Amino acid sequence: MVNGGGGVWIVYINGQLPTADQAAQIVWNSGGLTGGENTATQRPLGAAGPYGSWVIDSNGAALTAPGTYTLTATYMGVSASYTFTRLPNSPATVMP
């Protein structure tokens, strides 16, 4: 993940996008990463992901400190984890 770049992580249930009712049962553990879960009752401002997704927009990505993050989704006692790295900003190069 780069500065100013967001992301969408999606849980599929039996190879299908979840329904609104199923998505409402998915529990996300973001490990300190800012963002929002996309469920039937909660859609973060500007979130573009389908039901069952966890969304971080470019503003949220910019506020995330460099490091490795684990995002875990749990549905009916079964968990799946996503691991990604937020890279530090590259220093600006001054051109004469």
C-alpha cells in the first residue's frame, strides 16, 4: 500500500459475495489500521466495496503508519487473514 492509495478487502462465502445478512455477521479485526467495514448497516463515507468488504480510502491510507498489518475477517467461527505492508513515503527529489 502506498501513500494516498486505498484498498478494498473482500470476503467470499462459498465462492460468492455475501448477502447483506451474511455480511452483517462478518467481524473484522483491523489490528490498528483505520478504515471501515462494509456491511448492511454500516457503510463508511465514500466506501466503494460490496457487502462483506473492508475499505480504506486514500485519506485513510495516508494516515496509516508504515509497517506490516494483518486484517482478519471472521464469519461463523471461521477466520481468514490478509497481510500487507504500508511503505514509507519516498523523499521528494528537488530538481534545479
